[in-house]
Amino acid sequence: MAAEPETKKVSPWKKLGSSSPVWEKDDLAEFFHWAKQGLGVLVGLLCGVLAVQGFAGFALFAAAAFFGTVTITRKLEAEEVYDSVFEAVQEGFMPGMFTFILVWALTYTGVHF
């Protein structure tokens, strides 16, 4: 039996720096998952410091996640990987939302109480 050569998996973060990366669905899913985690931290800090309350905070995160995903998907020329833009938006949305709520609540409490 001949051993099959191992294909070295390239990190999605390294693909960002290459001139013409080939994106697979798993790579984009991992990228969007971690990007939305980071976005959740940033928007959570912003909402906590600015004392945003209620639905406005959730709407702000959802809008940032939607427009950020659409922009990144178009910039990476990865529209053909997903069947629709909304499929790309859903990747990592709920974990990002959890991170957002956690950081928002902790920052709001720490700054305003």
C-alpha cells in the first residue's frame, strides 16, 4: 500500500495575506467564526462604554456582523463558496452574539456601576 501524501492545511489567516487564495467552505467557516468572535468583543466594548441599552445593542451587533460579512465575502471573492449571502452571515453568528452579550454586560457593569 502506498501512503497518500499529506496535504498541509493552510490557516485561513495566512490565506488573507496571499495574492489569490483558493477558499474552501471549511476555511471560510473558520474565518467567519473567529472574525465574528472578535467583532463581538469590539462591539460589546463599544456598547458597554457608550451605555447602549436594550434592542439597540443587538441591532448594532447584527448590522455590524451582516455588513462586515458581506464586505469580507466580496473582498475575498468568495461568493461562489456559499449558496447565498445569508448562509455566510449565519456562519459563527451565534457564538459571536454570545461573546458580544458577555462583553457588553461586563463592560457596561464595570464602567457604569
